[in-house]
Amino acid sequence: MTDLRLIGFSLVLMSVVGLTVTQIVIKSRLGVHGAVPLAPMELFRYGLAVAKDWKLVGGLVLLVAAALCWYAGVSRIPLSVAFPVAALSYPLIFAASILFLGEPFKWTSLWGNALIVAGVLLVARG
């Protein structure tokens, strides 16, 4: 694997990890703040409240950093390779949701996520 390709893969994987952490942080903090309202005035008040939540703001900053890693990664490897690697966020979020959010484990979800990992490994070999 060339240095440029290795750097691209590394950046895309950093993006996947950043996205995973971000989603877990956001979901956990939304559990504190409640469902996002859809009415404009309620949404405005809600936005002001969550803007004071440093963990949620940190998660959003991490989301921007993950996006920058993604852009840097796909500038170095083909999108047809990078995008399947990005699918690793699904099994990572599945595992993190169980470990950190206490969501229920389901065997069907485990097998589905195992298939995603197998598919990513097939794409990465090419």
C-alpha cells in the first residue's frame, strides 16, 4: 500500500471514529435535553439551551473535525473505496450504543454488522 493510500485510509478511519464518538455524545445529551422540537419558537429556545451544553458543543466540534478528516481522506483514495470504509461507523455505533447507552443487544443486528465488516474487508483488499 502506498504512503498516500495509507494516509487516506487512516484519515477516513479517523473520520469514522470521530463520527461514532459524536453520535454517542449527541444521543446521550439528547437524553438529557429531550426530543428536538419541530415548532420554530420551541426549536429556538431548545437551541439556546443546548448551546450551553459543553458536551454537546464538543460533540459538534468533533463532528466538524471528522468531516475534515473525511475530506482529507477522500482526496487521497478513491471514493469507491472510502465510502464502504465509512460504513464501519455502523458496527462501531452498534457496539458503542450497547456499551455506553445501554441499548439492547440483538443477534440479528450483530450478524448484519458482521456482514458490513466483511464487505468493507473485501473492498479494502481491492
